[in-house]
Amino acid sequence: MQELIVNGLLIAVILTAVILRFLIGTHAGSGMTRKQKTMLVRILAAAALLLGLQLLTAGTFDQIDRYLFPSAGRWARFALYLIDYLVIGYDILRKAVRGILNRQVFDENFLMAVATVGALALAIHENGEYLEAIAVMLFYQIGEWFQGYAVGRSRRSISDLMDIRPDYANVERDGRLERVDPEEVEPGSVIVVQPGEKVPIDGTVEVGRSSLNASALTGESLPREAGVGDAVISGCINLTGVLKIRTTKAFGESTASKILDLVENAGARKARSEDFISRFARIYTPAVCCGALALAVLPPLVRMLALGLPAGWGTWVYRALTFLVISCPCALVISIPLSFFAGIGGASRAGILVKGSNYLEILAHTKTVAFDKTGTLTQGVFEVNGIHHSTMEEGQLLEYAALAESASSHPISRSLQRAYGKEPDRTRVSGIQEIGGSGVIARVDGVEIAAGNDKLMRHLGIAYRDCHETGTVIHMAVHGAYAGHILVSDRVKPQAGAAIAALKAAGVEQTVMLTGDAKKVAGQVAASLGIDTVHSELLPADKVSRVEELLKAEKGRAKLAFVGDGINDAPVLSRADTGIAMGAMGSDAAIEAADVVLMDDDPMKIAKAIRISRKCLRIVYQNIAMALGIKLVCLILGAAGITGMYLAIFADVGVMILAVLNAIRCLFVKKL
């Protein structure tokens, strides 16, 4: 039986050596770091040396023992195996010693050092087989190598995905292009982006037309067309024409810089599962060390003192060493953070930026999703679609409205200015008063103008007429008398209805719309999309109150996500369990307050984000159950003496490799 086990282990060593040698010569090997290549050479050298030593017959050492001097064969054999052991395990021994000196004793390095050194000591004492000790260390290092290679691959895939940081910006000076550091470019400067170059800073196209590849930002492979007047974001790659772009932000505030900062800092925000594993490892490792010590000492004492039997120290020390090898918590400590890191990478690949693994875990438990309307479910592109009940020339009424709203950057105000068709002369406007959630009062050419919703009209005591069409209605009053209203309509995003259906298919139980729009407009949009509940005519503070009511209704059992894009959504994004912001049209305040950012404003990505988070958490739980379950069984078998070091190798290294490979699945996202 022992010979069968030894032969099987030798075959495993040979196959492993062949596989690793193949990796060196393939494209996969070229992606390894220098440290990984060095470790690979050590593994191959140790495996070859172990194979050579096992092929030497026992008679070789018997001849040394017989013809030179007694016991020389035994010690020569030990010396050769010790060299092999040090080749593969010297760094583990060094880390274990360093941990002892730093008073951080109980880690996997300490467990492996104690177990393998103990196994060597037993082999010396019994002139037995050194294969176990070296094989344990060899396969542990192989497992560590595969784990490091897997982590490196996941990090490189994220690095490749997020390789959007520009190295330079082209500034035209004296008729020539000069490359400068993007951080030196001030907002309002004109930069030139040539085909094949990255857009270094957010801005607006002033000259030229081109196709832009934004796949690293949005996950979409199709290029986007950009021409004069279009906003472009940093990190896109210019594919065709030359563009002259007037920058609107500093480099540090541009999209690419913010995305990189989000991804780099995501690991600092740990999920509860990661915190649990960290606490578990701090308690678990000392506990198993004490358990192994008790297993080595207590049964022999009981046998010797209470039962009058031989102590059998060798047997119980061997079982204790096996217990230590099995108990290494590598699979848990490594695979759980890797699962979340890969989940964040998989989401980034799909154009979804998650600011931390804690938000990924919360998102997995989301049962209620609340939406802002404008810019989230609708395109946020308002157009003037009619002027009704006007008591003056329609062009004059529109001019008054555009000038009164000229100080506002709200999409509705911009639609009025576009319909006006001229650059508003701000010198004609004075005494502007903004009435929160209602509208604006101003003097235009000395004439008192009020522009806003029905709340503003009621506030001013002015009788108004309802609009028979659906849309946002801007009532106008001139000199305190009603002068008609302007109808402004927004367009629903084509994919919004499918996004709501996808959320319900993903297990979201309730969808809610929270908007400042009129009840009639909000109700029509919600009905067309299939949204369950609508709360309209809300001020920013009212949205926060509604979200708090929804959170109380959940009572902590499930989580609530809020999706928004505007400055007024920032308080609600912060208050929700998970805040999801639109990254392309969204305001800086909303993106800063949010926990998740959708880089292309596609509401379909919300359901995808939830599915990614649930897949990631499912893999985390699978790894926890697999690692603890297999280790528990093997610990019992090892303590009972039913199995030895060979099963310990599988329990430690095998489970770790399986858990890491399972974690890597989080990188791959299926299309909805």
C-alpha cells in the first residue's frame, strides 16, 4: 500500500512538473512576473530532485552504509532530502521565523513550517520516508503559485480594462503641437487629440468630427460619433479624425482620473464577509495550534497514565502534524477577498464601477429600487413642444421665459434657451429669486416675470389654466397676470421599460419613482414603464423622507437602492443602502455620493449589477462552505489516524486551488 501511494505521488509530481514546464513556454508564461518565474524554476528543480532521489534504490545508501562507516548511508540520504526541502521551502521557513520575531506567530507559514519540520524529524528518528514532508511543502508552493498567478491574471485584466490614464495632452503653441503633462492643462484650454490617442481631459468638441472608442469606460464595443458641440470624456480613444477640444475640467476632476481613483480605492472598503474571514483567521489559527498540541500530548499521557498502555508518542505527534497541515486557512483567507476583487473587475468590464466590496455585498440583497425620473429613466433632453393660452405673441412669451431662467443650468431652463435660439442677454435681467421646487421670479427689461409650476402660481395667488397635454408645464405670469404656459417634454429612454422588467426578473420586489415632476407626467411615465409606486412633486428633502420611509418598511431585512443623476439626488444617494449614479450625464456631486456608477447611463446595467453582485456573493458562500466542510472532515479523519499527510495536501492546497479557480469565475459576466 505504501509503495502504491509513493508511486502515485511520484506520478503527480511528474505531471505537475510537465504542466508547469508547459506554462513557461506558452503565452501564459509570458504574463508572469519575475517573482512567479523564479518560483516556478524552484518548483521544477525541487520536483526533479525529489524524483531523482526516489529513483535511487535503497541499496545505494546500503552500500555506503556497509563499506564506508555505520549510519553514513542514513545521514547522506537525509542530507540530500534536506537540500531538496530547503530548495522548495526556505522562504516559508524564513517567513515563519520573521512572524515569530514580529510576534505574529499564527499564520499559514508557521503551520507549514511546524508540520513539515516535524515530519522530517519523525523520518530522521524512524529512518523512514522523507517524501511526505517534501511533498507537502512542494504542493503547498504549487498551490501558492497558482493562487498568485490567478490573482495576477485578475489584476491584469482590471488593469487592462482600466488602462485609460492618458500620458500627455497636445496643446497647440505657435502653430506647433506640444506634448504637456495633462495636469498642467487649465480648464478652458484647447487641446488637440489625434487618431489613436486617448482623450486626456473632459471637454467639448470645438473643431472636427470623429469616432470614439469608449469601451474601457462603458463596456460598449460600438464606437460613438462626436462632433462640434458634443461633450467628450477622458479615457476614450480617438479612432478617426482630429479633434480640437476645449477642456471643461481640470485633469484631476476628469472622468478618467475619478474612475481610476474609484477602482484603486475599492479594496479599502471591505464587505462583511471579508471582515468575518479576517476575524475568523485571527481566532482560528491559534485555536488549531492549541488543538494540535493537545492531540500530540494528551492521548499519549492518557494511554500511559490512565490505561497503562504504551504512549505511542510518534503516532500522535504525526497525527498532530497532519492536523496542522490540514488546518491551514489559505483557501478562506485568499479566495474570499479575491472573489470580491474579481467581482468588482467583472462589473468594471461591463461599464459598472463599484466603489467597494461592501457595496457589492449590499447590492446582492437589494429588493427595492427607487428611481429619479429625469436623466435616469428619461433622456434628460427636454424640448419645447407647445405654447398654450398665451395672452401675447408666443415669441415674446418664450423670450421672457428664457431670460428669466437664464441663470439656471436645469435641463428645462436649457430647453427654453435652446427654443429661444439666441444667447440670453443677462444685462436685461435683474432681481432673480429662485423659489425652491416651484420656479423663478425676475425682472426682464423692468417687467416682473414669474415662470414656474402651479405651486408658484398658487404662491403668488395667480389663477392659472391646466394643460390638456402631458409634459412639464411652465406657467408664465407678467406683471402679476397670467400670460399662458409653455409645454416642455422629456423623452423616455428606449431601454427603460426593459430595464424595469429585467429588475423584476432578477428578483427585485418593488420599483418606485421619486420625482419633482407633476403628478400627471410622473404617473404617465411610470405606467408606461411598469413601475409599481410613484411619488411626484417632491423637493430634494421630500425624496430623502420617502427613502427613509421605504427603509423603515424594509426593517433591515432587505436593502434599497436609489438611482439618480442630478445634484439634487446627492442626499438621497447617500441615504439609500446603495446609491447608483449615472456616470455620463450625472453631476459630479451625484457620482461622488453614489456607491455604484453606471458609465453609459444605461438603466439595463442596474439589473446586471445586481446579478453580478449575487453571483459574486454566491461564489463567496460556496468557497466558505467548501473550505470549512472539507477541512472539518479531513481534520476528523487526521485526528483519528485514518488518513495521513497525503490527504492533508489535498485538504490544504487542493481546496485552496479549487476555491481560487471558483473565485475567478466572478470576472466573467454573461450578457443579459
